[in-house]
Amino acid sequence: MDNDLKLPASALKLDIDSNSLQIPEVPRRDHTILGQTRAKSALSFGVAMESPGYNVYVMGEPGTGRLSLITDYLHSHAERQEAPSSYAYVENFENGREPVAIELPAGQGHTFSKDIEKLIGNLLATFPAAFESPSYQQKKTAIERRFTQRYNSAVDLVDEKARDMNVALYRDSETITFLPIRDNKAVDEDQFTLLPQAEREQFHKHSEELEEYLGDVLLELPQWRRKMVEELRQLDKDTISLAIEPLFADLTKKYQNIDDVITYLAELKKDLSGTISDFLMPSRTQEHPDNSARRLILSEQYLPNILVDCKQESGAPVIYEPHPIYQNLFGRIEYVNEQGTLVTNYRRICPGSLHRANGGYLILDAEKVLTYPFVWEGLKRALKAGKIEIESPFAELGINTMTLKPEVIPLNVKVVLVGSRHIYYLLEELDSEFNEMFRVLADFDNHIKRTPDSITQFAVLMSRQARDSGAKPLTKDAIVRLIEHSCRLAENQNRLSARINDSLEIIGEANLLSAGSGTEQIDKEHIELALAAREARNGRIAEEILEEILDGTILIDTEGEAMGKVNGLTVLEVGGSSFGAPARISATVYPGSRGIVDIEREAELGQSIHSKGVLILTGYLGHSYAQQFPLGISASIALEQSYGYIDGDSAALAEFCCLISALTRIPVKQSFALTGSINQYGEVQAIGGVNEKIEGFFSLCQARGLDGQHGVIIPASNQRNLMLKQEVIHAVNEGKFDIYAVSTVNQALELLMEQPAGKMDQDGNYPEGSINAKVVARLKEISEMANEADKEHEEG
């Protein structure tokens, strides 16, 4: 057996000397992200570009620190920017259904609200007291007196004429009646009926004349009364104006440079006259005797609804919206139930994330934005128009839930979408507006080159995580073990996994497991315990498959020899875990012209890449063995006891060796398992999941007993991907288990069959007795059989 192909134990895992690891002091305030130079540069460019459309799409897989990087970077950048304006909604006194938006400098929103609240308190203290002052009462009495005097003068004229007619005039409140006089006394109704007919008629005549005269003299009474009411109203207005002028003087002076506030104060002052007359007059306070009820009425009508109010020193806002439904993003209007009717006003307008991020940065999850109804189209519409409009997304469906149409607010925000590569390319293909609005792509790498700098950064990150999470400090050996685990996740000795969260989580698990050890540090053994515990939690299916192989339910041989049977290696992914499991591959060959039949494909279990690998076998067979005669063969290849979908071409090498064994009737060693893809020239190509595949077969061999004959054949190009468990490395060191790296199919055949494969000479022939020579001879025999069958058929 070729020992040149056997890998030494030192090649099976990255070896780092913990003594050479230098860990600088971890700073208190540190936002180091491992690698990702390209993503950082793109993010920096996107943030610096102020032109419209330069929003950022952050592309990468979860766990690579995308959200941490962009949040920390944006916060550090936003701190140096000016805080954006504050916005509030106030009552539109001309149209209550369309609240007015007012803009204030940063930090003055709540100050303005408190000033209006103070104004309301002053109004309640001023009114109705202002209407009870002696000055007001004197002026009111004078107006009423003038009306009364004019009325009395008119009535006196009628009274004087009545006396001349011997008729008495009586006034009861505003009712005037006439009675006849007899013997200087007014005659009552009973006495009047006893009077002579002539006198009664005379009285009726005088009464009619007096009533007509009364009507003439009181003809202008409505005008007098209207004038009195106007004078009283003007008095109330003047009194209100005089009383509130000092209250507004300080406010107007304080906010003289803010146009929106000055406009609102002027409208508020104008509207107050009617409100005070309606609610704060002495006669009206009886209807609302409670001062808190009057305060509530004024607050609901005048107190501004502060949507956003950034502090002056806080810089630009950075908002992450974890639940971007339409209402959370664009704001909503709340309703209250009043006697079975839903009502609302400007005070019940609630801000959305776009309001809070306005003037700064908004971070959104791309998948959620696309999932929730109306959100993606609404976001594009807002960014394109440069304004935030609070509206009901259901109005387009004919469901009217709106009673207000608030004034739009100018929008100036940088949106950062965080999502996967799949979503990015999907949007780029299907949405023509996407590239216009998200022109900057920050692409996060899945792997990071292992360099001295990246190792140091990794060590700092691990140490900081331990410190910040309250865990015990990490020893150098523990950090080295975490580096090894990261390389295993990356499936590369020269690269670290960008999924840094996986390593950070292990620190917390190791800290828990070290609790009872009595040590003050997390050491390598605690990291090993955490990794083993994680594997055990996810290992139910792997254990069941191993048990089924051991009890003979699944047929896998690990000793002896067999024709047309080879142990292939597969990787199964279930949930968040993956594990390797051996699978028997079998092949049969018989005369015919069907070619190589992939049973998995025929049963619709083999996916496209697997089928491609099988088709390549035909190309290699024709290229290597059928140059001098037609390739006429019928063969069937199957992955035995496989009942699920199969994809990938990593079984191609095993399938080829199995096919050659069936064709030449040379038995194959069952103590070996192999994996690898091949091309049409017989070169063995790299595959994925090499560590899990090796460990899966090793577990079976270990359970049955290692005898030094067991081994695994892998592609030579996968050597850099090896990050095997220590138990496998120990077994290799002790000579109980071997790992071979091959570059060609011939090398694999020689290992499995322990015969020379044979190399083609210049004439296209193989050495006699070699495996390849036997293949050619067998194929030629089958071809000749086919020709004889065709001749017999023609003669017949």
C-alpha cells in the first residue's frame, strides 16, 4: 500500500502553540469585529454619501456580527453629527381632521410641551376669575344699564299715554299688561266683567291703541338687545385678550425664531377666545366644576403631541426596529371608544421608527420588511418622496379605519437593510427600484484568513466576551481550543469562521460547566466539555444510525472484501447540527447498451448535482477505456438503504471504484470508506463536510474495534480542510486508523484493491495484469458480445 498517500497525524488538525499566542490588554470600550474589511469600507462609504439613494444593504449570514458591526459603527459616527429637529403634531383649528406638524430645534420639543402645559395652568388660574373682577362687572353692569334705561324710557312713553286714556300699565318681568282704571284704582278681571258694555268696549279700543303704540316705541328693541349682546361679547373678548396677553408675551419672545411655533401660538391665541367663552365663563364652570376636567379639555385641544425630541447632545439617532410591521415603521393613530363610537384626535397619533430615526439611521431586517404586508412598498414610497405620511395601509382594500390625515413630515434617513445573499439577489432581479435606492452593498465574508492579526483580534474578542458576560477569564489553552473550533466551523486550517457568535456562545456554556470545578479560569478542558455537551444534545439521530448499523439493520461491512460494494461517506444535516454516516454503494454490470443507470435518479431521489456526478462516470469510462471500441455497457449504481433525497457529487469516486470492482470482479476492501468528486479525466476533486465524514466512519470502526486495517480515502485537495477530533488523531498516531489523500482515481483503486492500476502508454494500452487492463478487457468482451448479438439478430 502506498504510504506516500497516508497522512501523518500532524496534518489532521491545525496546531497552534499557546505559548506563542500574545493577548493584548482588552480595552474597556472596544468594538472590534473580526475581519470584514470589505464590509467596513462599504459601510463607511455608504454613510459618508449624502446623496439620495445611497442606502446600504448589509449582506451576509446570521452570526457573522453584521448587526453588532453596523450598530457600533453607526453609533460612533452619529455621535459626531448634529441632533435632528424635533417634531410635534398640534390641532388644526380650521380643519380638525388634518393635524398640523410643527418643527422645533433638537431638545426643545418637550420644553415647548411643558410651556403649553404651564400656559393651560395659567389659563385655569386666570379664568373665570377675570370675569369676576370689579372692573369687568362695572363695565358689564353699565352695558346692561344702558339697555334697561332705553327700554324703560320707551315703556314710560306708553305709560304716560295710558294714563291719559285712564288705563293702567303693569310690568311683570318683560311682560306688559293693560288694566282699566276706575275711581283711581285698577280694575281686576272679575270687576271688569261687571262694567257696562260701553266702558268695556272703550277699554278694548284703548288697549289696542296702546299695544300698537308700544310696538312702535319698542320697534328697535331687538337691535338694542343685539347691540347689548355685541357689547357684552366685545367686553368678554377684550377681557380675555387683556388677560391672556401677558401669558403669551413670554412664550412669543422665547420662541420668536421658530416660525412654526409662532404660527401655532397665534392660532392658539385666536381660538382661545371661543374656548374660554364656552368652558371658562362663570356660567359655564357650573357644568364643569372640577378643575381637572377643565384641564383635560384644554390639554386635549391645545397640548402639542411630541412625536420625536432628540437631545441636543445626543447626536443623530440610530434606531433598530426588530418588528417592522407597518404601524411600527410609519406610525399609527389610536382610537378610544366613546359611547360605542371610535373617536380620535391629534393627541392619539403615535410615532413610528421612521419618525424616531429621521435625521439619522434606521436598521431593518430585510426578510421581515419583505414579509409584513405593505411595508416594503411603503418604505420605498417614503424614501422616494422624502416624507413620512401616516396613513392606513388597509384603505386600498376598501377598509376605512382613518379619521385623521396628519400633515406629512420631511424624511431624511439612511436606511440599512440587513439580510442574506439570497434576498439581495432576489430583490436585485425582481424589483427594478431596489438598486436605485440601495446602491451600497456591504458584503460580509463567511470566512476570515488566519493571520497573526486576525488571531490576536480573535483572542481579544473571546477575552472581552468572557469579561463582559461575567464569565471566568480564559486561559491561553482555552483560546487556542476556540481558534481550532472556529477553523473547524470554517472547514479550513487557514481560515477562521466569520460566525463568531458560535464561539462566543461556547464561552458561556463552558463557564457553566466549570462552575463545580473549583478553578478560577476557563481552561481547555472546559471548552472540550462544552463542545462535547453540545454534540450530545444534538446527537440523537447520529446515535440511532450507529446503533442500527451495529445491530445489522443497516448493512455496512468494516472488514473483509466484497465485489461491487464500497463504503461511501455522507453528511446528514438535521436542524442546526450535521454529522457523518457511512453508506453502502453497490453496482452491477451486465451486457447491454443502457449505459450507467443512476437508481437514485430513476427513483427521483437523486438531485441534479448527484446525477451530474454519475453522468461524469460515463465520460471518464469512455475517455480512459473505450478509445478502440464502442462503449457498450449496462450498469446500475445505487446508494443502498437510502430513502431520502440525495444531492452532491461527493460519492462519484466511490461509485466509480464500485463500478470498476463489479466490472472486473476484483473485490474491494470493506475496511475502507471513501469520498470525493471526480472529473472526466479521473482527477479527484474536493468535497464538503470532510471532517464529519471521516469521524462518522471512525465512530463505527471504533465501536466494532479498531484493528489497524481501517481507513478513509479523501481528496488530496481536502487536506487543508482537516480539523479532526483528538480521538481520531490519537488513533492515527497509534496506527489503528489511517487517512489517505488521493489525487486520481487510480490511486484510490490501488488502495482499495491492493493491485497496480496501470498507466496508459503511448499506444493507449495498459500494462498486462493491471486493474485498468482488466477493465479494458472486460469492456471489450461485453462490446464483442453485443456485436455478436446484433449479427444474430440481423441473420435471424
